[in-house]
Amino acid sequence: MYTEDLLKLLYQRMVLIRTFEERFRSLVEAGRPLGSGHLYAGQEAVAVGVCANLRQQDWIASTHRGHGHCLAKGVEARLMMAELYGKVTSTNKGKGGSMHITDMSKGMLGVNPIVGGGIPHAVGAALASRVLGTDQVAVTFFGDGASNQGTFHESLNLAAVWKLPCIFVCENNHYAESTPVEYSVAVPDIALRAQGYGVPGVVVDGQDVFAMYDAVQSAVERARAGGGPTLIEAKTYRYYGHFLGDNPLRYRSKEEEDYYHERDCILRFRERVLREELLTQQTLDDIDTQVKATIEEAVQFAEAAPLPDPQELYSDVYVSYPLEQLRA
């Protein structure tokens, strides 16, 4: 069922995300000029399990915690790192930063800092697929907190009415910033909300990349065949605070953190593939080495890249500003 190439891809992308996030964190803590960010570490199996089912021309819409989604969809690590440094040789010429990374060539509609803001974008992309007669699928990622937003309900309803090829992936990491999901969501599973819109709702172990891959594979096949949307709730966990600088132990326990670290998606993958002799220890170690080199090259690329010229301030905007008038 799982080819060797697929297994290598799943592992490589999860390790790439984890290594990217840990390196980004170390750079920020060392005082490098990157600003803050919202780390995806811990949730890698969700993004990778989803995007491994997608083609390059399929679309994804992201959240403020979007580095993992970008890397899982194939956005280059060095271009992303340069974006975090605000350099011109990056995904968005240094104008986007952590929460606006976009790469349309990879089907990445954009990291979106507005809670629930990316959901209607994915529905729009799915509608475009329907109108243009392609078989492209759109996926929107959002958190448990965003499942309470009107954009979620309105978008899921519209996608259901029109049977759009859109997959709604709720990354339930149990906290909307510091608010526990039990405090803000009335139902035990967010996936139950799908019943109100007549679409399938599936709960998946978001710490198991195999479970994520299988669930999304079914949803993608259904969407491409014209069956409409699916709501997938991935039960997952973020290892760090809501953002760099946030201390999560102010609102969750050390025992809870330890429990989820023991169920780490990368460790569970390694244990399974070694136990079932699907991949060798040497193969896994080689991937680890290659990923580490890729991230270090990304840091060197970003630090050596130039900053944008001040004239770039007036490009890539909705209005064309005649520089002659501005100088006057």
C-alpha cells in the first residue's frame, strides 16, 4: 500500500518541517533579525499526510501556523528562510514575513494570520476548479478556534450546497491561543459539525501520518469524483507556545506535554517502518543528514541574500505609484 518512495517522502517532509522550525526558533533566540513566529512543531503528520495526497496544481490555504503547510506542499526551504529574514531573494521579496508566505507555483494560496481567513480562499479555489472544468482539489487548514468562526460555517455550507472539491482540515491542537477546546466547543468532536451541512466528518489521529494519509486519500478521491467536501478533524498537539515568547505552561501541564511528546509523529513513524521492515535505519539516518544540510544551506542563503531596494516599496501593490510624483 505504501511504496518506498512514498514512505521516504512522508518521513523527509516531517523531518524537514521539524528541523526548519527548530532552526528558526534557535535563530530567533540567538537574536537574529527574524521577528517572531508560530511554530508548527508537533503537528507535522497533519500537513504531510494531507499534502502527500495532492498534486502540485492542487491548492492549499493556510493559517498563522503555516510554515509546515508550505514545506509539506513543496515550497523551497531556502526561499522561506530568506522571507523570514526579509530578503529580496525569497518567496515574497521580503514583504510577507512568517504569516504571509505565498507560492502560487506550488499551489500555496498563502499563510493567513486572520483566524479562519484562509477558509473561504480555498472554497474560491475549489469553485474555480468547478467552473474551469479541472479536477483540482483545494484544501483549507484551520484550528479548533477557527471552527467557531462564521467563515468556517458559511464556507462549509456553500461548499456542501455546490458539492465543491474542497477538503476542510481542522488541526485541533486543543488550544485556541490559551483557551482549551473543551471550554469553547460544545461538541466532543469538531467533525460532528459536518452533520449539519450533510457532508462526511472524520476524526483522525493527527499524530499518525499513516492515518492522516489514508483519511485524506479517501477525501481527495471523493472530491475529484464530484462528491463534494469532507471535514477532517486531526487531533494533534503543538509542542511550543502559541507564538515564540509564549509560555504554554501558564495554561497547560507538564504531564500533558510529556504525554504528547511520547506520541511524537516522527518517532512513531520510525518505530513502525523499522518494526515492519519498510525502511532501513540507514535510509532514515541518510534522510536526517540530508535535511539538516538543506536547512543549514537555507540559513546561509538567507543571511547572504540582499535586502530589498527601497524602491521595492512601491511594487507588487494594487495601485501603481508614479515615482516621479512621489519624489516631487
